[in-house]
Amino acid sequence: MSAEESHRFAKAPHLWALGVGAVVSGDFFGWQSGLTSGFWGLAINLLIVSALYILLSFSIAELCTSVPCGGGPYAFAHRAIGPTGAYFAGLAEALKVIVTCAVVSLCNFSTSDSGPLWWALFFVLFTILNVAGIALSFRVQLFATILSVVILIVFYIGAATKFSYDNYIASVNMEFTDGYKGMLNGFSFAMWFYLGIEELPLAVEETIDPGYSMPRGLFSSIATLFTLSFCTLFFNSGIAPGADKYFASTSPLLDGYKSVFGDNSTTSGFSWLLIVGLLASFHSFIFCMGRLLFAMARDGFLPSILKRVHPKNHTPYAALIIGSAFALILAIWYCIILHYAIGDVRLGSVMINLALTGALISYSFQLISFIRLRLNEPELLRPYRSPFGIPGAIVCLILCAYAIFSIIYQGAVSPDDFLVAVYIAVVYFILGAILFFTYIKKNIVPLTVATPGNLNKEFLENEHVSLYCEGPHEETPLITA
């Protein structure tokens, strides 16, 4: 094995763990906000959202095997659109990652006065794990994801014996809420069942044979999440004390466990086991954040310190440490702003919409990149080709536009000030644009594309090289120590 390939560790099962793990906490908490549209309203929304993410997964499976280089949406946009598109795609992805980490922490420790201290503890813990090595990082992720799924399966089996549609859904008037307006109002929260699956391309440079493993990791993840999402909706909503109570709950899975297995010391202690969902999602997002910042720094979009690599573990330690510290500060800052702007009742829901706003903008850049590469580079080697092609990407773009519209609509008609998520996103991108056009853009060196012919020592030591592949070549490393 060559030095450049020695860092590769992940196979399809590890990618499954990363993809499912990034999302699985959404089955623990957060999804219940979607019940604002009622049980069947959320079910219909979930079908539409599933179509969005399935189409997105096929598109990014092709992207990350034809351009198998780190950076995810940022890298795709850089290749297909150019540096300006790449920057804003990376900016959107960073917003999603930072806010999602805050939401996961908030949902776990919202009742604790020392919540921010817990946030800091988990940021430090998972930063250390990711710096310690790629193999360790993926093994921890695999364990946490499997345990999270087992926790959910145990709940589903128990809840199946207590399920009653008539008693806990129909009788509490939670079948449909406010018709189509209710569905539109709750559409974005259905996305919480899938938000994060699109992180997988950020691990492509750690993947053994990405042309084979990446599509399998993506599709096994989306199949698992599809099954879990509908099981969570049906079994968690259809048991005592009823869908209306779970809609108002801050921890529906814990309340569901108490309903099925009894409210006793055992199930009360189980609340700590729910942190496993946080472990899986938090670890995934810290990993992906480090790869995103490293890739952007590698191309000169961010300070060069962020592209420093651990001499022994070959991990982007500077991006992980500095990025995690910055993300923690921003997450707390977001929560403080929202606390004073809207209070704590809907704080988690508003932050979910803020994360989704960043995600949807990121998805749009990826889909546009897919379309442009299909049109402009038809001869690009594609070990995997999406069977839906450009029409599938266009349909997915339309669904993304509908999702963004639903967030704006919800903010405009809701008494809970959901529009504040849109305001924060607008300010975030305006500030990012000012920074880009006044400082970053003029310092960007034109992109150098890596090919098997120029992967030599001088090329790799170039400070402004982007290790993009002409095609799906295994020679492209994440890091050169």
C-alpha cells in the first residue's frame, strides 16, 4: 500500500455508520415538531422528504465517485461552478454543521443549568477522538451508531404491543392539523429524519475504493433511515399518552420508553442512555466539520493554519481543534440570541430551521454542480452513475425550493417567531459575502487539478493545491505528512 493510501480505512459498513449516525439523533428528539401538521400530515411530508433525500443521495453518490476528493459540497461546487460558488457552498455547509451540533446538545441538556459546560465537554471529547486517528474515529462511530439503532429497535418492539391508532391519534385530534397549511407549516421538521446523510462525501478520501464503497454506504444509510423514520413516527405517536403529548414533549423517545416499560427508576436512568444518540450524531458532525475546513484551507479559502496535519495520526488536527472551538462559541452565541429573541419554548425548533436553511442551500449547490458536470464534462469518469440523471436532480432542486419556501412561510404565519431563523441566515451569508469579496477572493490562487501525472512531491508541497482528481483515482490522498 502506498503512503498516500495508507490513511484509507473506511469501507461500506463504516460509511453506513457515519451516515446513519449523523442523523439518528433525529429519531430520538426533534422530529416531534413535525406533528404540527398532524400524524398523517407528517407522514405525507415524510414521504415527500424521503423522495428529496433519495434523489439527493443518488446525485451525490455520482459526484463523490467522479470527483472523489474531500470537501463535499464545497469540492463539488469548486470543480463545477468555480471559487465563488465553492465558498458559499462551504459557508452553507458550515452553518448546518455548527447549528446541528448546537441543536443536538440543546435537546439533550435543555433542562440543565450547566448545559453549556456539557456542550464544551462533548466538543472536547469528540475533537480528541477525531484527532487520535481515522481508524479509532470510525470504530467509535460504528459502535455508537449500532447501539443507537438497537435502542430504537427495542422501543419499536415494545411500542408495537401498546399501539392504538384510535386511542392515541384519532381521539386526540392529531390525524390532520389545519389541512394543507398545517402540512406546509410542518414540512421542514420532517427533514430532521434525514438531515446529515449528505455528510458522507466528506469522508471520501478516507474510503477504501470509494467508487465501490461510497454508493453502497449511501444507499444502505438511506434505506435504514427510511425504515427508522416511519417506525419512529408510527410507534412513538400511537402509544400513551398520545400524539398531542408527544408533540409538546422535549424528549419523545424517553417518554415513549416510560409509557411502554413503566415510569420507574430503570426507565428514568435510561435518560442517560439516550446520550448515545448525541454521541453518534455529534461525532459524525465533528468529523465532517474538520474535513470541510481542512479542504477549504487547503485551497486558500480559509487561514493556512487549518490545513496542518498531525505528523503521526495524519488527521487535520488544526481544523478539528480550531473549528470545534469556534463552533462551540457560535453555537452558544446563536442560543443566546434566540433565547432573548423568542424565549426557550420553541428554541430547539427554530434552530432546527436554521440548520435546515444552511442544509438546503448546500443541497442546491450540490445539485447544480451535478447538472453542470453532466453537461460540461460528459467524458468525466463516473464509476457510479445516477439512474435519475439530470431530471432527478432538477426534481430534487424543486423539492429543495419547496422546503425553503415552507420555512419562510412558517416564519411568516407562526406566532412563535420562526422567521428569526431566516433573519439569522441572511445576516450570516451577508457577513460571509463581505468577507469573501473584500479579502478572501483576491487571495485565492487559481485551482490546480491533480492528475496521476502530476501527483509528485513538488505538486503536493504547493500551498494552494487542491487535490482534485481528473477521475476516480486512488492516488489522491487526504493528507501528505
